[in-house]
Amino acid sequence: MSIRHGLLALLERGPRYGSQLRTEFESRTGSTWPLNVGQVYTTLNRLERDGMVAQGGEDAAGHTLYTITDSGRAELRTWFEKPVDRTSPARDELAIKLAMAVGAPSVDIRDVIQSQRRHTVKAMQDYTRLKAQALIAVESGGARERDDVAWLLVLEQLIFQTEAEARWLDHCESRLIRLSTTAADAGTGPDAMASPPRKAPAADGPDAGARPDAGARPDADAVRSGTAPAETAPPAARRR
């Protein structure tokens, strides 16, 4: 995430002071990537050093105002025009965790996958509920409409991202099962390869047989549309 370019984009709309920039940045992104004032002022100092912003006096309350320079506008245009580089992806903790779990002693990779899948689906459901709220705000119009549209776009990116992660986890489990079966047929293969999914223990009482397996995942499209059963989990991103 480029904080410096985000601040330049906000400063292009007019002079701002540090805490005002933080508030507007978080409003645009729904506090998905919260900033502290120290980060903002450190970034402003670097931008000023690089000639991309300049101090432009004070407001009535005595706050130091910053303005974007021509060099800053040129940098901002370049940022908007240049695609985000995907050839050197950032480290992904989940991918690293699963890679390390293959062959790790006393680790059942199926448990790792199923635990992550439950968390990912809950996050998708939370984002979907927040999207419904954002849609209502956008359709109602008002002074904050631009921020609401920006927040909606961020939420939809998070929904598609978690949906892709859930599908990838399904793929990982299927891949490990196929490899385990192939290795078993050949009489070789590491012990860490997943075996076919274990059956859930039989439940007692009148609801026996009605409970889904702990690793089961609601259909991703149903979650995105809001028709899947809701589960309660604190959203990873909230509107402040």
C-alpha cells in the first residue's frame, strides 16, 4: 500500500493538515488500512524533502497546512497511469504456512486448511454485510457519497479476494488428496500428504445428521450475494 501516493491524491483536492489527511484516508478506505498520525507526518516530511509537497501556512486553528507541488502532481499522475506490479508479489503468510505444513512433523495440513477456510468464509460474510450497508449509503446520496463509493470499491475487492482464497483452499485440499491417493497406490509418498477427508463423528439427539461437516464451505457465490447462512465474526474492516 502506498501511503505517500494516497496522501498526494488527497492533497490534490486542496491544502490539508496531518490529522485531517489521516481522517480522510481512513474514510476513503473504511479504516481497512488504518494510519496513525506519526505515519502521516513522517510521510509528509519525506514528501517535503523530495519536493512533492510544501508547507502552506496555517489554518484558523493553528494547524500546519500542506499543499501538493507540480512535482507531486507529476508523481501522482505516474502512479495512476502505471499498473501495480504483480511480478514481485508481496509475501503471503497463508501460502507460506501451507508450504511449510507440507512434510512438517505432527501437523495435519487438512486441519490447517479447514481452520483457515472457516475464518475466510466468515470474513467474506462480514464484508458482504458491510457492502449492503455501503450500497444503502451510496443510493441515499448525501455529502459523503464520494467516500461511500470509494469504500464500496474497497469492500468489493476484499470480497473477491476472500472468495478467491476460499476457492484456492478447496483446490489445495483436493490436490493433496489426489497426490496422497497416487502415492498410496504406488506404495510411496511422504506421510504429510493428505488422506481422504475424515468423516465427522456421529451426533446424538434429534438433529443428528443435520449438521454440516466442520470443513464444509458455503457456496462462495451465495456468500457474496448474501444468501448464505450468516456467521458472527468481527469484521476485519469497519467504517468509523
